[in-house]
Amino acid sequence: MLSYDIGIGIGSLLMGCLQESIGLPMGFALTAIAYVIGGIVYITYVDRYYRKLKGAR
């Protein structure tokens, strides 16, 4: 939970600073891209890992 809280805090600060220079629409687009990449990583690695653990029982 600590890593999540730190990520939210640092991410908000960085995106606020970044959006001042690139603009709000581009900032939202970058955030959407980050979510898509995170989803792909989850589907590719994490979900497969937990399914493998579940099947090993």
C-alpha cells in the first residue's frame, strides 16, 4: 500500500508539472497511454502468473 500511495503522490506532482509545459489534452493522452501499457503488462505477465499458481494447487 505504501508503494501505491507514493506512486499516486509522485505521479500527481509529475503530471501537474508536465501538463504545464505540454498542455492538458496531451497530458490526458499520456495518462491514457500509461494505463493501456499497464493493462498490457498486467494481462501479459501478472494474470498469467496468478493463473499458473492457481493451477499448481
